[in-house]
Amino acid sequence: MFAVVRTGGKQYRVAAGDKIAVEKLAGEAGDTITLGDVLLAGEGDTLSDAGKVTVSAEIIAQAKSEKVVVFKKRRRHNYRRKNGHRQQMTLLRITDVGSGTAKKAAPKKEAAPKADAAEKKAAPKKEAAEKKAPAKKAAPKKAAAKKTEDKK
């Protein structure tokens, strides 16, 4: 079975097992995502209802595409600018093209680590304040005064 999906402003014809490079998507390598915008689906010459078809994919890697050189020039004005750009992209392996059988990624639990991080940040500030409090200024040296008396 194949499907035509839209992601990142482009359209891709995919089937199970295909590898595609798309515009950067959120996620890390190994995560499973669902490509929701299915435009067309079918098998062989027959087409099926695209609204009922889901496409699931696994993120292989987050990478950069090839470098694009941007060169600007204005004749007879001694104006030349050369820049380069590498677009972020995500490599996907299509795992399933089917009717509602896509596996959804488990939601990540990030609330607990944020609370722990806030406690860690607050604790060093209190310790630093306690360490700074006992520091006292050193007494002025009296050795310089003795030298002036010896010269007289």
C-alpha cells in the first residue's frame, strides 16, 4: 500500500519500508511519529479513502542537508557576497501505511525533571550565600608604619 503525505510544505509518495528526508521535525532518533496529512492512498491501481489511512514513521536521525552557496554580485560596482546555508532535515523510515493501525509515540514526561532542575538551581544559591557570609576583611598591615619610623 502507498500513500501521498504532505509535511514541511512538500509532498512525498511513501510505502512501508521507504526512507525519506523531510524538513526538520521534533523528536530524537528512535522516536515514532505519525504523519497526519495524508492526501492520497491506494494499492496498485485502486485508490482508498485517504481520511482513514494513517502513516507512521520512525526517526532515523536529525541531520543537515547539502550546502547551498548563495553568491551575490553587481557588475562594475565591486560588490560580491558569498554565503552558505545548510538546511536542517529529519531522516524517516516509514514503518506502516494502513487504516488506523499506526503506533503512536508515548507522551514524554518532562514535568518531573523540570521540578528537580528548579530545586537544584535554588539550592546552590542558598549554599553560596552561607559561604559568603563568614568572609571578613583582613586587618591592615602595620609593617609599612614601622619602616617610616626607621627612616627618621
